[in-house]
Amino acid sequence: MSQRRGGGNQQIGSLMKNFAHLKPGSPLYSVFERGMAPLRHFMVRRGNFLNEGPEDFYELDLTQLSEAQIKTISEMMAERPGAPGSAAEAEAFMRREGFLPIRARHVQSVSADMRAFI
């Protein structure tokens, strides 16, 4: 398989155990090969986004991203209308939180590597 667009050197599926398949219209789709974004876990959470009210989201796993992908996402965050700061501040926020929320409405499906006992 080919490399991720953002400069990552890991093949899809080699490390990702949980991932979101983003909708093609998602702002982050182009950052990930075929829109497959690594998740910390597959559970949906609920939170507030920049004074837009509560919304469901998934947690993007930053440990699975290349530095180029983190930089690209930070720049995209800083360019948003109403963004609270610069790309450096957005990156610092992501690293401090340990994840980046991905709005559930931008996710087409979620996949998880989970053992089940019957």
C-alpha cells in the first residue's frame, strides 16, 4: 500500500487498529490516505466545538500521525473562521490534549480491532 499524503511512512492497517473512514467532503479527508483516520478508540463522545454547541465526535489518535500530518492539520485549524489562535497554538493544543476531535458528521463509518468472546 502507498504512503499517507501527509508524509507518514506507515502503511494503512499496519498500526491502525481503530479508524474512521471520513466522508469525502470532510475537511480532513485529504490528510489521510483514502480518508482513513486513526482513532484512539471507536467510541463516540459528545462535546462543544468553538461555541457551536454540543456535537458528537471521535478522538483522532495523534500517536499514529506523521509530523507533516500534524502540521497540516494545525494549519487547517488556524485558518478556520473564528479560530482561537495560530497554527503553533493549534498544534500545542492538540499535543496537550493528546487527541483531536473529529466531528461524527464527517465520519462515514468506524472500524475497530476488538476481540470478542462468545
